[in-house]
Amino acid sequence: MSAGGPRIPVLLVHGIRTSASMWRHQLEWLAAAGHPVLAIDLPGHGSRLDEPFTLEGALAAIDAGVDRLGGPVLLIGLSLGGYYSIAYAARNPDRVLGLVAAGSSFEPGGPGLAAYRRLAGLIHRLPDRGLRLHTFMVRRMLPSDAVQDVLAGGVALDVMDAGLAATGRLSPLADLRAFPGRVWLVNGAYDHFRLHQRRFLTAARHGTLVTVPGAGHLVSLHRPHRFDTVLRRIIAGIEADLAPDSPDPVNHPGR
């Protein structure tokens, strides 16, 4: 594939409490570059707010997105979306050209997850179920355009406990070991969810660690143009590997 030929499909998976709308910036430039691109809503989020969040439902949502794009895809997930993208890739390697897991290099279990669930439970007991606090933090942390993108799809106020409980059932290190393709771990320099990034990098068979300077946890929103640069390099590499005259690439075992 080249700049003048078909472009690889890209599937985007959002973080917890957000929705597909958080990817507005990436959707626009990827579409303008000629990529078939789709951002999905996971159960309990965005257009699916009334649905319960489950592990199986989240993986099914990703699978349906791959189907809509005609798969296989470059799979990109942020935070919650990153963990489920890792899990999906391990289970469906022939449907994933490459995997970008952003803001999801922390093992989701043990005391850390338990404390996070307790805090989320306390916030959910507030009269507005945490809406004001969530909105305040979003406005404080992100540029104005990103704030609008995050809030445009609504706030999933009731998904935290189910989402965190389901995520605690995942085994991202084992899933990374199982996935035979290329993996990019993209983390903001100030992201607290990169604590175990070296473990994640070691687990990936063909892994690359990318740190975005000046960015926090929501790296694609906090530093969108730097994140775009990372994605362009990843896409160019995958398309070069998929060119007819290139050697068989490690990131497309189903080729």
C-alpha cells in the first residue's frame, strides 16, 4: 500500500466514561487522508448508555467495528479502550494489522484497582453521580476543543463499577504475549497509567514504547498533534510492510 493506493482501515476505541466523540480530531484527519475509519461506542457509553457494560459486550463491540470496516484493521484504544483492544487482538490476531494501546500500561488488578473502585463508588454517591466533578476535571486538564469532544457524546456516569470490575478480569500481559503482531504502547510522559509499561513492553512479542512529552493520561486529547505524528509513523510503517514487494511483516500474521 502507498499514498496513492488503498489505505489501511483504522478502528478507534474510547476510554471509560467517554465515547466515540473523543476521537473527533483523529477521525477527521484519518478520513481526509483516505483511511476507512470508525470510532465505536462501547456498552454503557455514548449511544449505548442504557446497555450494561460487560467484558464480552466490549469485545463484541470491537468485533462489530472490525466487521463494519471490512477488517483487518489498525486497532487503537485509549485507557479502557486500550485494555480491551489488547484483549481483542490476542483473541483475533488475524483481524488486527497492528495494535496501539495508549494510556493502558498498568496492570488492572490488586489493591490499585480495588482502591479505584472504592473512589469511583464514593463519587457515584454524590447527588449528581459525579457529573460536576467529571466536567470540572475535564475542563481543567484538556484544551477547549478536546473538552468539547469529550463531553459531546455524553458522560457515562453509571459505568464505572461494572467497567472496572470487568477490566479486572483481563490479563493484558498474557494477551500481549499471545498476540503475534506489532504493538505500540503510547503513553503521556505524565500518565499514571504507565507505571508498568516496561512489563507490557517485555510481554509484547514485537513491541515499541512511545512516550509523548508534555502529555497526561488522555494523550490523544492532551497533545493531539503529537499523537497524530505518532500515528502517521505507525501507519506508514504498516503500509510499507503490506506493500506487495515487501517481506512478510510480523504485524500481519493473517497475510
